[in-house]
Amino acid sequence: MRFLLALLPAILWGQLPSDPAAIAKGEVLYRNTCAGCHGPNLRGGEGPNLFHSRMVVGGPPRNFFSLLSKGRPNTEMIPFRLPEEQLWQIVAYVYSHTRPGLGPPVPGDVAAGEHVFEQAGCRGCHMVSGKGGVLGPDLSSLGLRMPAEKIRESIVNPSAEIAEGYSAVRITLRTGQSMGGTLRNHDNFSYQVLRQDGEYALIDHAEASKIERLSHSLMPATTGLSPEQLQNLVAFLHRQRAPILKFPVTFFNY
Amino acid sequence: MLFLALTLTLSAQTIDPRYANPNDWLTYDRDNTGRRFSPLAQITRANVAQMKAEWVFQITRLPTRSEATPLVRDGIMYFTVGGEEAYALDARTGRVLWNYLHKPAVSTESGDPSQPPRQGANWNRGMAISGTRVFMATSDCRLLGIDARNGSLVWQSNVREGLPCFGTTGAPLILGSRVLLGERGGDTGQLRGHLDAYEVETGKLSWRWFTIPAPGEPHADSWPATDVWKVGGAATWTSGTHDPDLNLVYWPTGNPGPKDFDGSDRKGDNLFSNSVVALRPASGERVWHYQFTPHDVWDWDSNETPVLIDALWQGTPRKLLVQANRNGYLYVVDRTSGRFLRATPFAKATWAKEFTSEGRAIPRATAIPNAKGARVCPDVHGGTNWQPPAYNPQTGLMYLTARDSCGIYFPTGPTIDLETQQPQQYFRAVELATGKVRWEYAFEGVQEVNHAGAMTTAGGLVFFSSREGQFLAADAGTGKVLWHFNTGGAIRAGPMTYSVRGKQYVAIMSKAAVFTFALP
């Protein structure tokens, strides 16, 4: 019995991330227990923004669980004396936001998927494990950030949802020069555009005569893949789970 | 007229063509010479009083301190925050282009990943840049190769593979196809220092040079015939400089151990601790060395910048290496041969009785730590420390943050002698030609150790800071303060300057922010 109890957390954890009921219970618990300090949307308040926590975003689940149960000494993060199952539900709810990609491995041939990744030219714009282009987002931690269905949608219909900092723009300068790229950052005074040649164009509003925010992604829709190839590609991408905590540029603005 | 001719001669120092663009600042010390001299001259003695804050970048994940000097290339600024974060900003606006947050594999020392890194391991002095890569050292002894365009990790190498890690804190240095980096931990009693060169492309270790010779190697007899050489310290925790014409890289080393203040188990000179060494960039082969403090028992690391200056020396043009050492002396060495030329005190220094003609310092017998306590100047923090100095060829002056203070040294450790002399922090300008202090600026207020560095420009200015965060600009020739700005947090870094689209900026990290300034 003691043995079984010791295993309980691991067993619970194995199912929780993909269990909508557990996540729903976790949400209620989060609202009642955590939101007062960490905010209703996890983005902090009196307490830290959970998206900025390396432990929450990339650390082992056990560490997060242990923090909930033991608290952090000399801080206002007190130990929460809840049943273990409920603590795991909180973990599951938080993870459903901070690492929404978690879940059981996607069926498919990962090696064949990597081959598709190379053949289809994905690496021309996307890095995985330090190799590839820079125009699109680095995909090394995609499997933590995105559920499999969403990965599939991004491949088939890249413009459905464009990653923050990667929307396509065409800027015409007062000099007549025109350039395209992704709008990595901007405010009322300046644009920071990563051009298609991988160089940055750092432009003041006053210098631009026209800025066109394109509604479509710079990424071409992937066509010509068989259903099996697509499945393998999704399996490969969903397996990319490097624990990289990467802030969108807007993070620094609030 | 004579002065003008002299100035022109002195200004003619050629730097590595890699650093020829006056607008950029591409190494910790701007270029290969370590002078922290920028040819930018839009901001001058005449107009610096009008200089205004341009933008501020606040670091969200608060570091304990910021020791980095930002780099700027083609209008993009790169810097580190502690040994875990890298940033790229639009250098005109401060807007973020990317950030990289390193996940330490193991925290230092404890070996327990749940423990925070030991204080000191997470300080960091900035990046190196080459092509589409930037490089930084981390608190868990990794050297990272990061894509300069999107902040993605391209490779990481473990500088202390199979060895205990005490952190890597220096800014790496690019030498052709290699990136050089040292380590910290010289005071742990567990380190045999080394300098590594890694391939820029792959992160593969190209060569490793140990700062302490193994038995049988040249100068191994400067250590006793015991195993103490294996833990003799001599860490390499700052950046070096290099001379492409002589094909030499110069790297400074730290104090010997395993016990900093009790040398009884390490009799001898303890080479190559507290030295500067000249190595071949391709192989790490040692060509010459000069030791500043033989058999150091005061923890006077010699990791201060080896500044490379081409100047007239007693009427003859000469390639010099100048270091303002923690032991309170400004050293001038011929960097072709390592031959000692001169040592003169720039801060209160009582430990040395004399220097031999070969440049060997002879310490006073009374300066050696003993059970009763040896009163010695400078104190353990030194006449200066790792904070970068600057040299302006137009004034012939070396600028440095100095400290007059004395210590009482016991074999078990030192204290500061507060009874006979209150510590006093200065910013000093020392004449290279004579070794004399031309002018000084005494800091009022807090007299805790000031680790703020210096920078000087062709605009006739020198920039420096107080311990409490006042950032100042002075006339490089006279020391007259022309401008100041309260950054509101401790400054423990060196300033830098750059230009984008014809506008000159001055930048400094202070506490948890980057500040930039420019003319209105």
C-alpha cells in the first residue's frame, strides 16, 4: 500500500495533462488558491508571472508539485495543504497554459518526419536544435508550446494563427525603397523588421511612407504531403521539447 | 607643436582591421587593444554638458548586479544579464529584438540542480561576436554559441567537462576562427586554471592552456614537489587582448592557492599565477610570461586588462603592454618579449621593497601575513581590480578606478585597516610616460569598493562612475567633470560608446538596467 501511495503522483501525472476534467478542476482550484497572487490569467500580480518561471515553463513537474506542497520559505508562497490529487490538478491546469503542447506522444514515424522537415524546406526558415533559418520561429521547444492539432493546422494553414513577432509586413520608405519581412517588434515610434535576407531593418515611423501589415503568414502552405508524411512531420515537431524559456518581445513591454 | 607631433605619433596605433568601423564596439574592451578608446568624436568637451538620456532598458528578471559591457554592431546592441540571459536590442530605441534564457544544467559547486548558483558564478561581463554568432559564458560553465539574428542556441560547450564548475564570468574573446574563454574559482582551493579556445563554428575545443605547469613542464619548479599544483588556482576570469602583427594573445591570470593568504604549502613563485602570458592564438603555445606578484599571499589577482599601447618609450616607438594591477602598481612591459620596463604605484602600496632590473618585485618581510596581522597596502580589494581601465592616445593618460586602503593580513584571511586609514575611492589619470598621477577625482559618499570601469573617446572625454551610480564625463586632459547623471543603482560595469546613422551614443549598465545617452 505504501508502495502504491508512493507511485500515486507519477500515476496521476501520467494522465492529468490530457485529462480535461482534471484541468477543469485545477482551474477552479487555481482561481481559489493561486489567482489572488499570480493573477487570473497566470500573468502575475502580487506574485510572479508564471510564464516567466523557468520551473513552471520548463522544469520537471515534480518540482512544481513540491513547491505547491512545501511552499517557498521566507516568501509569501505558503505551503498548500491540499490533497495530492488536487495539487496535481493545479499543476495540470497551469501547464495547460504554460506548456500546452504536453500530452501523449503523437503517433507517427519521427525519423521519417524529420526527413519530411528537411525535404519540404522547413529548415530554410525554422531552426531546430541550432540549425536552420531565422525568418520563422525556432521550433526546438514546439512540442511544449503547441498541442499536436495546432501544429498540424500551422503546417496546413500557416496564416490561421501567426506567432507573435512573426507577422508579415511590407514597409515603403520615404526614399522609395521597399522591404518585406517579419515585424519582430514595434511601437508608436519605431519598427524592428527582420528582413527576408536575415538582416534587421530598424526604422522610425517618420522614415516610412507606408506600412502594410499582411494578413497572411510569410510561410507558404505546405502542399503535396501525403497524410502519412504530414502525420510523421507533426510527430517529429511535437517531439521537439527543448526546455527553452523564450519570451515574446512584448514581454518586455509590461 | 612638439606636443602635436607626439600626439599624432601616439594616435597612429593600428588596430586589427576587424575593429576598424568607428561606429561599433565589438569586444568587451571595444577592440583588440584593450584601450577602451573610441574614435567617435561627435560628443566632445564642448557639448557633453547637453547630453541627455536617450533610452533605458529595464531588466525584468532582476540580476544581483550587471557587470557586462554591451556590444554594438550595425545598430544592434548585445549584452548579457548574469550568466544566464542574452539580449539583442535596437541600439537606437532600446526595443527588444530577441532574448535568450539559458537553463543551467547544474548549478555550480553544489552539484544539486535545485540549488541556486553560488554567488559570483552568476556575474557576467558580456559577449563576443563573430559573423552571425554571439557567444557568452554561463553560471554553469558553458560557453554558448547563439545565433545573433534570432537568439537561438546553436551550440554549447562545457568548459569544465568532468571537472567541478565554479562558473565562467568573463566575456569571451574572438580570435579568427576561435573563441577564447577562461573560468573562475581561483579562491576555491579546487581549481587548476586554464584558458580554452573553441571553434567558432562548432564549439569544439581547439586547445586548452593550463595556467599551472604539470611536473616536468617548464616552470613546474615554481611549485613544491607535491600535488598542490593540481589545485593552485590562477584562474582566467576576465578577457584578454591580442596583437595580430605579433600573432600573440595576452591573457591575465589570478592568484595562487589552494590557500590565498597562507603560502606555506606552495613555496616558490607559483607560476603562472598573477601573471600575463603571451600565447600563440592557433595553438595556445606560451611564448613569454611576466609575473606581477610572485608567490602572492594577498589575493591580488592579476586579471586586470592587459592594455596594448604603441607609444614612444624613452624616445623610441615601442609596442607596450600596460596593466594597472590589483597590487597597486602600473606595469609597463614590452609586449614583443615580455621584458619589464617599469612599475610605478598608482594607489597606496607598501608591500614591495623594490623591483629588480628584471622586474621582480621584492616584498617587505613585514608584509607577509602572520598571526599578529601584517598591515599592508593595498587591502585585499586592491589598488584597483577587474573593472576595466581606459587609455587615450591623445592625452597619453591611463584612466582607472583606484582605491587607497590598507589591510591587516592574517594567514587565515584579511581585514580592512579602518583605524589608520579610511578607505578612499578615486578615479585617476596616470601618465604613461612618467607613471605619475596627472589628475584624480575623489569620490565622496560610500567608500565601498567601486567596480565601475572607464571609457575614453576622441572627443577628449573620459567616462567613469561612482559606486553609488553616478555616471560622469570629464575632460580627459584635465579631469574637469563636465556632465553627470544619477542612474539610481550601483554601477559595476564599464561604459561604452557607439554610433548609429550618424548619432553617437554612450551606454552603461547600472544595477538592473541599460542606460544610453546622446546629444539632443
